[in-house]
Amino acid sequence: MILIKERIGKMLEYLQEQVYPKQVAIPSYKMIRTDERCLDVNNLDTSSWTEITNQELWGGHREYYWFETVVTIPEEFDGECVVYELKTGKEGEWDATNPQFSIFVNGVRVQGLDVNHREIILAEPAKAGDTYRIVLSAFTGDQNFSLKMNSSLKVLDRKTEKYYYDLEVPYQSARLLNTEDQAYITIIQALNESLNLLDMRKEGSKEYYQSLEKAQEYITKEFYEKYCDGEKSPIIYCCQFLSCRRFQSLFLRPPLALSTACCDPGALPCGFEQPSEVGTGSSADRMARCKL
């Protein structure tokens, strides 16, 4: 069973890579360092701004910047779900000091970005040849002198993404269980049987998507529908050896908001004592309802 668990982990790593099967890098931006607020982004004049490539560094200590670029949907992205992603090189570091952004697309503020929220849906379905003006209001954070503008347009494969998270969430749950626990055995067996149906000989092929449909159907019917109660709102209990921060990093994906009822609130950083209603439909939500 341990070898099967390791096999599942490796296959999930492979699947995660297939969530974004195509991407193109964004080579450069226009940039300015300024404390001024640009309230009228639509009429922002960037003609005097400095050009910065994706290989150059920027940054500072609590400095403010603005960036602008224009991207065009490539022909090979036509009809796909296309996302914009930005990495600064600070991913995986302390959240309290990481750089922060507000992103505007065609003059409209879309959302905030940081090391934990690195992408937006730019177009779904995308149309080849469409252009988007992207403007970023940036704050460097503390002592960040070597930041990058490592950004790209990526195709998001919705079907693979759903299947990946439908397996990843119970897999991470199983990793926290004793290997002799019946819940552990049930999860591992269900994931393994589902993955056995997946044809991964050629990514993006007709055979891949046909097998993906079968694998998705299996995990839905033989795991989520069989063991997870879709009518009741879940209450999650965690013991003191499992911090709420760790739990959230494993199970929470927007827009799900999940509160935790702790058996020993004093031992946990969150200190939550009362459960509340949660969203529905996500892998984490369905997993929380499972009776294993």
C-alpha cells in the first residue's frame, strides 16, 4: 500500500504539470517608480516610462511602482481558458514581507496579486488576436531589492484541473492518516483505481481526454458519491498536532471559506472554536463531507 501511495504521488505531480499545457512568456513591461496614485488608469500616459525585460531586476524597501504591458492571445490559444500569471522570485518566502500588486485589465481593476495569488483568468474562451492592456500597481514590501517580472500567458485545462484537485485533496488527507486506518485504505484504493483508467501516453490527445472522462467518472461515483454526503455542511475537527495553517494550506482553494473546530483551541494558532457554514462544490468541501 505504501508503494501505491508513492505511485499516486508521482502521478499527481505529472497531472499537475498538465493543468497548464501551453504557455508563452511576456518579454517586457514599461515601468515607473513613483508614490503618486494613478486614479485614471484608462488614460494613463506611459510614454516616458522605462522599459524592463523579464530578465532584469527591480525592487526596494517599501517602494511603489507601476507597470504596463500589452498582450495578444496567440493563435494556438484560441478557444481556450487563458490565464495571466506573475512570479517575482519570492514565491515560498515569508508572506508578511512579499511584494503586493493590484492588477488592472483594460482599465478595470481585477484583483490583488502576491506570492500566493499569482494568476487571473484573462479570457474564457479566449479569441486569437484579442489584445489586453495590463497595468500593475506594485508595492515592493520589505527589503526586496531583487524582484523579477517573470510573467506569462498560460492555457488552463479545466478538465485536468478538476480531476487533479479531486485526487489531490483526498490524497493529502490520506497522508495524514495511519496506514492501517480504513479511511486511508479506502482513499488510496479509490485514487489508484481511478488513475489506472487514465491514458497518459500522449498529453492532450483524444485518447487522453477520453480516458480522463472515465477516470473522473470513477472517482466521482466510487468515492465522492459513495462516501461523501452532499446534503450536510461539513464540520472539520483537527487535533493539536495538526495546525490550522497546515490544514488550510492543504485543503483550501478559493472561493471556499472553511472554518475549523479545534479540539484544543489553545494549542492552535487560529483559536477557532465554532464551526460555520462552508461553500459547496469544491473538492475540499466534498472531502469534508466524507464518511470513511
